[in-house]
Amino acid sequence: MPERFDTVLRDYRRRAGLTQEELADRAGLSARTIRALERGQNRVPRVASVREVAKALGLGTDDRQRLLATASADVPEGASGQYLPYDIPDFIGRTDEVTRLADLLGGGMSAVVVSAIDGMAGVGKTSLAVHAAHLVADRFPDGQFYCDLHGFTPGHAPTAPKAALEELLRMAGVDGARIPHSLPERSALWRTTLSGRRALVVLDNAADAEQVRQLMPGSASCAVLVTSRRRLLALEGAVPLSLDVLTEADACALVIRIAGRSRVGDAPGAVAEIAKLCGYLPLAIRMAAARLAHRPAWTADDLVTELRVGSRRTGGSGNGHAVRTAFALSYARLGPDLQRLFRLLGLHPGADLDAYAAAALAGTDEATARQGLEELVDVHLLEQYVPHRYQLHDLVRRHTQEVLRETEPPARQDEAELRLLDYYLSTALDARRVVAPGQRLLAFDIDRPPVDVPDVRVRDSALDWYEAEHANLVALITSAAARGRAEHVWRYAHVLQHFFDIRGRTLDWVDTHELALVAAESLDRRPARAEILTSLAIACWYAGRHEDAFSRGLEALALCREIGDPWGEAVLLTNFGIAQGAMGENEEAIDLHQQALALYADLDAPWGEALSLTSLGAVYARLGRTAEALDHHRRALDRYRGLGDPWGEALTLTNIGTGYRQLGRFGEAVRHHARALSLSRRTGDRRAESEILNDLGDTYRATGRHRASRRRHQRALNIARAIDSSPQIVRAHQGLAHALAEDDPDAARDHAKRAIAIRRELTAPETAELVAWLDALANAPWR
């Protein structure tokens, strides 16, 4: 059996005596990247990254070659990582249920096996599902997947099926660029991806059957475990399994396992009473027994007394009351600092967080916060399903928020929220400066600078941080808007605009900027309003809302001229020039770009000059003025390289490649496109990647290499669909229509018709020549 890269890497790291974080620091990578490599999530590790890792490990020639060889070894088709959360080492009881699940999942399957586990909060649904999944994991060697659907998470909307499918497809090894935009297409791709594969899918905390229906695989080789507080009677083909509380025997065994036999083994009566007072609920038992385990001076009878007193104090009855009592006891026995950290976690609007965010909430350093979080994990008040990410059980989150309201003065809650907002904003700002050097950012102060921040000084680390925190960042903007924190809303949107752009998060871009526009208007921040309008116009253009794009852009242009903002005016003139060029109004585009270039020159703004120069070059190329086009692109390239801006360099290199194609210098054209493609992938700019792939496809077609052309246009189409980029979708369909014209006329016509349909769906004025050309292409008698 060939060696696995993740295993070899882990072995070398441990021999070197390095933690994942230390290796990441030495290699100039993010710790997230190292963790992904060691978990086998990066199926084809980048050679450059592997070389940096080898250098950081101090490997000799033979060992370095071994690491590189395992990194580049062929990956078996359908291989994927294991994404199950940690199994609970002290899982107790549920023997009948575990046996039933194991038999169900291990039997001869003629259809997809679906088991729907339902039960009250805290009864142990997730623990059972994950434990059973680990027990049968070897029966599903092609992947074990886990997705939290947040059906009942306080303060968190249930995960939309579309978003859940994106997460699952990425786990299954599907390149993000291949993930389509629509829910039906994603669902179909999910079924296709798992077809014939022996895969297990755990869908945790489902709101209802409708949420999970589109997530079902279509292959009988797959199995699904679903958990929910509701009985999913409407889920077709599901085998129900309703969980009750633990039996008395199992509950007592769990008390002994958590507290320690040496502490309670000689007090069976007290153990039984502890289990009863906890309502036989695993969550309540874990919290209560953990207190005994961490109190050497206590006896089991002491814990019984505490639980009885706590029960009278909290009032009520039933299982929910048992959890409340156990929670109150666990919370009461925390030290003051840990109590404060714990209740402040209830202010975080996202689904999970790391130690840096916790440190910001508490106003402390990262090391102290991490220690506190680990202590909370130890006493079962906090969950950790992946390394260094922490989350609250839904019930615990609700109790935490209740305690927060009761004990933390509103002014202190506000201060903690503002520290959290400033931490994320400060880190996002640092990451933006690394990823997009030279671009203008409006000046503002971070009022509460965080004590500690993650290292985002390297582009990969900055992008990794953004991807890890993307959902939290959007949640923070939404929460800040609801709380009336207008300053933070527009600042967040402004800083995150570039990330939304290059990662193709167009819907989030539009949604957050519409909130930001309201915020800027409420503050009468005219420069901020102009900036947000400018960005919103671009987002609307990418979303195919062209009338809105022009309306927002014209409003921004008038405002920039009113307040005397020549930079903003130049950006808008450039954007209008690009739009006019895309619609075939080339002379108008040239005039707009020249106006922008003059403004940038007056401002001594090389980034803006470079953008105007390469945009002008693109128009000249369309007009056949190739020499002028190449001259402008080369001047732009010098400026981008001087700024150290790989995004702009990639854009300009592919434009130069287009110029060489027009001159018939195809070898040079392909080389420039290839260099541009490499840069765009390094920067994580999916929008640029789709554009460059279309350029490369056009160049291959010009050389007669139609198969190579088809591959590039198809990949461009996959990316453009994933990020909902209408211009590149149209280009890809056009390219495929040309490339398929001789070999598959029917497919060529289909692509041509799709391009026409998309153009006609857009609200921008159409280019009659383009539509006429596509009509002719669609009806061409190629046979």
C-alpha cells in the first residue's frame, strides 16, 4: 500500500518535536493549513507549500523527496477525508440503540439507509449518532461526513440546504469551483459525487424533514444518520429511533465514569440519587459529575446536597429543570474569572469561536482565554468537535444567555460586544491589507485594540482566517445592524468587500452592503456612503442586477464629486468604463478610462493607474489596436509588480496573453495565461480564475486545440456558476459553443442558446451584435 502524505507529514513533525502551530509558523503557512494537510483534507497539496514544510522541518534530501513523492502520489478516485467529530471516550449505555444502528448500517443495503434519531434536548442524540458512526466507520471507507444543521441553535438560523450542500461537497473532495449555484444543481452533484461510494453522512440537529431532504445521497452504498428534536415522520424511507433518557443503571454508570470510581464507588445510593436529580439526562449528568471530579474534598453525598439545594433554588420540575439545575451547579462552582468568560460567550452571534475571539470578549490575552476554554470543555460546559474551535450546546447556550442577562450589567455586555467587534474588525483589516495592497481603505480608528490577534501577515494565512471566520463575520454584521451599531456595520462591509469579491460571495456582498448603506446614511457619513454605494454597484453588476448597478454607481459618482473625492470618482469612472466595454460601447469606455487615468495620475496613485492602464489595454485589444494594448498592459504590469500586488499582476498577465494571441504568438500567449492562472489560484481569486480560464480557452481554440479549449471553458463555467458571475458564464458558454461546433453540433447549439438566454435575463442594455452572433451560432448548419 502506498504511503499517505498526511501520515508521513505527521510523523516528520512529531520527530522534529514541533506542534502544528510551530510548524506553520516556521513554514510561513497557517496552522489551519497544516491541520488540513495532516487530516488529509487537501487531497492534492500544493508543491510550493510542501517544499516550505520540508524546509521548516529541516529534512535531508532523501526525506524531502519522500515527502514530495507522497504529496504528488495519485489519489484514488473517490477517496476523501474523515470528518466525524471526536467520539466521546466515556460513552455509556444505549446498548440496544447502538446495536440497532450497527445492524441497520451494516446490513445488505438495497436503498439508502436513513436513520432518524429524535429526542429532547440534552438526551444524547448527537453523542449516539457520532458514537455509532465511529463504530461502523470501517464499513464506509470512501468517507464519513458530518454537518451541523443548527436546527435549534439559539441565535443561529437553521443552515439552509444550499449552504449545507456546499459544505458537504467540499468535504467530499469537490473543488469549490465546481460547486454550482442553485439548490437543485448542488443536490444533483452531491448524489452524483456519492454514487457508488461507500459513504456515511451524519446530519446533526435538523429542524425538520424539509431541511434534510435535498441532502440525501442517491446511492444504496450510502447511509445517513439524522438527529432532531422532532420526529421526522415526513422524511421518506427513514427508520425512526426515538431516544428516551438513560436507564437508571446506565445513568449511574455514567456518573461513576465521569466522577471516578474511587470517588463514588462505595456510595451506590448517592450515585443513584445524583442520576435521578439529573433526570437521567446525559448532558445534566456530565455537568454535575464533572463538578465532583474536580472537587477532591467533596463526597457523592455533598453533590447530592448541592443538587437538591440547586433544584429548590431554580424551581420547576422535569428534565429541562434537571439540566438547569446541573448547569447552575457547574456554573456556580467556577471561579469568578471563568464564570465571566463563560457567560460572555453567550454574546457571540456565530456558531463557534476560537480563543482569540474569547479573549476579546473577556478583555484578556489569547493564552489565558484558551486555558479557560479548555477548563470549560473539561467540565462539559463547552464542546470541542474540531481542534481549537469551541461551541456551546444549544441548551447550555440558552442558559448562558439567561445568566448573562441576570448578572452582567448592560454596560458591561456592551463593552464586551464592542471588544469582540473590534477584534474581528482589526484582524479583517490586517488581512485585507495583506491580500489587497495598494487599494484604498477609508481611515478609521479601532477604538478597542485587541490584546492578541492571529498571525495573518502571510496571504495564505489571511485567506485561511477569512474562510474560517466567514460565517461569523457575516453574523457579526447582521447582529451589529440589529443592535444599531452603525459604525461597525459600514466599516465591516467596507473592509470585507475585497474578500467577498475574490471568493465569489456575491449574495453576502449584496446583503451586507445594503445593511451598510442604511448604516452610513443614518450616520450621515458621506464618504462612507459613497464607498459603500461604489462597492454595492459592483456587487449588483456581478449578481446580474445591472439596472441597480448603474443606479448605485451614478448615485456614488454624484456624491464623490459633491464631497470632492477624486479617488472615488476615478474608481467609478473605471467601473463604468469596464461596464461600457462589456456592452460593446468601446469608444465610451476609452473616454471613461482616460478620465480615470488622469485622476489617478494627479493623485500619484500607482494602483489606480495600473487598473486604468490595463482596462484601457483591454478595450484597445477588442478594437484590434494590439500594439497600443500591449503597451498599456506592460505599463500596468510594472506598477502592479512595484506594489507587490499579485491580483493585479494576474489580471494584466492574462490581458498580455490575449494581445499575443491576436498577434498569432500563441506560445507566448499560453505562457502568460498560465502564469496568470497560477497567480490567481495563489491569491484565491475565483472570479479572476474563471476569467483567465476563459482567456486560455480562447487561445487554445485559436491554435486549433479544441479539446484543451473545452476543458478550460468548462472549468471556467463551473467556477462562474459557483460564484454567480454572469459575464464569465456567458463567455464560457460562447467558448464551449465554438469549441464543440465540429465535434458535437447539438451541444454547441445548446451552449449558444444558453448564452443568449442569460444575456436576455440581464437588466442591462444588450449588445445587438453579440445576440445576433449567438443567434447565428445557435442555428448554424454544422452537419
